[in-house]
Amino acid sequence: MTRPRGSQSATAIIVGGSLAGLAAGIELRAAGLQVSIHERSERVLDDRGAGIVMQPDTQQILIERCGLREEKTGVWLGYRQYLGKDGKPVVYQPMPQLMTSWGLLYRALRTAFPEEAYFEGDMLISFESAKSKVDVSLAKSGEVDCDLLVAADGSRSLIRSVLFPDVKPRYAGYVAWRGVVAENEASAELLKTFANHFTFQQMHRSHILCYLIPGANGETEPGARRLNWVWYWNIPERALPAVMTGRDGKIRDFSVPPGQIRHELIEEQNRIAEELFCSPFLALWRATKDPFAQPILDLAVPRMRQDRIAIVGDAAFIPRPHTAGSTSKAAANARELGRALVHHQLNIDQALQEWEPPQLDLGRRLEIQGRTLGDRSQFSHRSLKTTIKKTLMTSLNIEIYSDLICPWCYIGRRRLEAGIKLLDASEPPNILWRPFELNPEMPKAGLDRKAYRSAKFGSWERSRLMDREVEATGKTLGLEFNYDRVLVTPNTFAGHRLLWWARDQGSQDLLADALFRAYFTKGLDLGKHEVLAEVAADAGLSEKDAKRFLKSDRGRDEVLEEERAGRRRGLSGVPFFVINGTPAFSGAQRPETFVETFRQVLGAEARRCGSDSCSV
């Protein structure tokens, strides 16, 4: 329940009861706040069949807070494919991905949040912010105050419009046509093409994609799922009102629901589909009963907090759907706010101060990424060959298990860079650094390197021989190893936590390079927090934020779990490379080995280009 004036218990009011609001409500309750959610709609929100690519933050809430088993959180796909105009795969590659749906997430989150604290038809009328509380007026609950007001009211956020009146959703120049086909209604030929595949067709200034999602009631069993597709199509802004006008004559701002798209628009898109689509996608389009349409929008706030108000989800940033990051961003906003409140023992001001900077950075990164991907697909003058090649490289995900004091990890990173250059890839792959401690029992203060290495390898002379081999190899790659400056073998756990933190800042690879250089070239002690913060600053991160993070316990459990996951993969040494979810090889392999592995992963069929295909 909301708090009447004068009540003393710490409360949070969340405006907006969709995914962002529910995630925030669940995480804030877990942190210890008394929470109520107020949704403007009078009824249970509608699924419409929207598919979502599952990301870790979202899945962790489903498992940890909602009690779902992993296999019930979505539908696993095994492969990614790009179809040419003839309907045959241009590119075919293993790429396991978990797909879910808006409806499954909503039902799970709604079930996990107390029904008595969720108020439908309770629209926000007004609010007034003070330093230590927020006075709120709601349609049904009346006049209440709270210690924390969370704006989770989406793209139409009243709270955002009051705080930042100049920040409004802006049309990006194209529309997403969407639809679903029930698996039990799809032909055998359709299922042969699309089941177990994340499938794309890239066209000139347009593309369409399809993947399986859970059924209308969250079913994940074969036969009960749905084929979900999205077609991005350019429409000039002057023509948008006609597209957004439904059969009932009502002009909508954000979505024309199933059953409301006017027949003449469907007929026009059908003519375009017959001209552009390969036969599998054309059959999928024709099998769809009620497509719907959503304009692609851009929106970004300059801040995510003011006094005791936090802005989350699409109320703060609307990343374009190509990022597959909108839902996971809302989940991250919620999880990190809950963590900050726990860390600061429900001191809301301190928690918001810690929470805002990394969440702003996350939103800005997704905004930039979404615009880059969308504009490249929809407005670029590049050939299909170049567009697909760029898309392929950005779909290449490389996980590197390493330790910060492992010289061959540093060498392996440089050889990886050389391999990427050999591919002549103007768009880099996605690189993710994973933790592995060579010395997990190392004291926090570290040990004298000479004494430690002498004991480990039998003598200091043998250790020096190994060092000279590393120095000689590094020299051929332009890497400077100054072992005479390295006096301490440090405990690297804090460094791995910092790398985990830098992942959300979009600077993980830069920080990894800076940490290697700090240890091997400058001889700095990476076990000291003040040294780590200075290295973070060298990598372009905030030294102040790095110090604040290192003083907290954030990332501790996550790093430990990632280390355990690595050992479950059979790791016993580093560097170890995992490419698109598949363990590839260990050791600092030569650049040519990386190139050959990339080409195998990206698909042998993609090595020659025609009008509808591309070489890698």
C-alpha cells in the first residue's frame, strides 16, 4: 500500500506497471523498501506477441526473484543464418541464443510482485519533489508521499516530461512491422527454415528477421511456441500519421495494435514483400493473421535522478531494437538500484548517487549502438555485401578468460588484434573479458615476486629464463615487458572486479590493456585499490567512480560465479578463448589461427560474395 502522510516506514512509489516498473518493484522490495506500483491502464497489459532476446540481467531476475527454472525462461536457438534472395543460406553459423517474449516476462514478474501492492487504473496526476521526499497525487490512491519516486512510465513518461520538458521521443525514420505465427499453425516448410534458427534477410535499406519465442501463455515446449518476426521499413515522417491511423480512425503515437492496421496498408506492404522477400520470409508474411506496427524512436535523458526521483527503463532511454538491449537495460536499472540501496543500508541519497553514473553510461552506449546499427541498415549507401560483412563481424562474440599477471594473456590479446586486422574488418567483434585467478589463494597484500617465483619454479634462475622468453616474444609484437620493475606478485581479485565493472562502462577492453601495461611495463602493484583506480583513469574511466566501486562489494559474487563457470568449461589455464559460446582454444595462438577460427565460425559458405552474399 502507499503511505499516508505521516507514516514513518521507508517507501517507494513506482509509476508504471510494465516490465521496467515490475522489475524495479521486485528489486526494491528485496532491498527492504515498502513498494507500491501504480499503472495507468485499467486492465492487465497486453502481450501482442513481442519477442525479446534474453540477456543476463533479465534472466537473473526471472531465476532469482521469480523462481523460474532456466529452461522455462525462454526458447533456445542453435544457429544464426542469413538468407539470400533465393532463400538459401548465405551465412550459416553456430550461435546459441535464448529467446523469450514480453508476455512470459510480464506474467513472471507480475506473479512475483504482491497483488495488493499493484494498482491498475491509478494514473499519476502530479508530483512535487522535495529534498527528502516526494509528494504524489494519484487518480485512485489520492495524495500520498514517499521516500523514493521511480519513473517507469515508458516513452510517454509524465515525470520525465516535467523534469526534462525538452526531451521527447524522436522518430528515427523507419517503422517495425511485427507479427507472430503459432508453431502449430505453421507449415512444415516454414518450421524447417525458421525453427532453431535466428534468421535474417538483408535487403537494400531494409531487413527482416525471425526467431522462435514462447507460446501465448509462456509455453516453451515444441509445438506450442510461436514464430516471431520483425521487418524494418523506411517511412518518411510526413507519411507516418497515415501508417499510425487505425481502422477505427484513431491516430496512435507508439503502436498500431493487431487488428487495427488498415487493409490498404497491408496490401501495399504485401506488394513490397512480394518484390523483396525470399520465399521463406514471403510465406511467413502471408501466414501472419494480424501484423502490427511500431515507429522506431530515439530518446535519451541528460540525467536519471533528481532529488528523490529515479528514471528507469524507456522513460530514460529508448534504444533502438537492434541492440536487443531495452529490456535488459530496464532490468539492469532495477538490479543496480537495489544493490546500491543494500550497499548504503537504504540511504536513498547515497544509493542514487552511486547508481546514476553507470546507468547513464549504459543508456548512452545503447543509444549510440542502436543508432549506428539502425542507420547502417536503413539509410546506408553501402552494398549488401558490405552491410552483411559488418553485421557478421559485430555478431562475433569473443570471450577471453585471463589473469592480469599472465604474460601470455597479454601476448594473446595482441595476437588477437592482429588476427582481426587480417580480416580487414572495419567493424570490430565484441570482446568480453572473463576472470581466472592463477593464484586464488594469494594473500590480499600479494607476495614478493622473487621469493614466490623461486619457490614455485624451483629457482630464480629458471624463473628468469621464462621471463626472457616472454620478453623476446613480446618484443616481436611491440609489447614492453620490464620484469626488473615488477617486485610483487599481487592478488588479482580486485582487478577482475574492476574489469567486471568496466564492462557496463563500455571500456572493458581498454581497461584490460591498461592493466596489462601497468603490471608488465610499469611494474605497478595491481592488488592496491589506489593503483587500480589510477589505471582506470588512464583507460578513460572516472577515477572517483572506480574508487567508490572498489570500496564496495559490488561484483564480488558475479566474478566468483564467472570463475566457477570457467572451471565448469574445463579451464585449467589461460588465456582461453570462447567464440560465440563455443570453447575454441587455449594459449596465445598466432594471428592466422584466430583468422581461420573466425572464418569457420562465421560460416564456410560466406567466403565468396555474389549479389546476395559476402566474403569474410
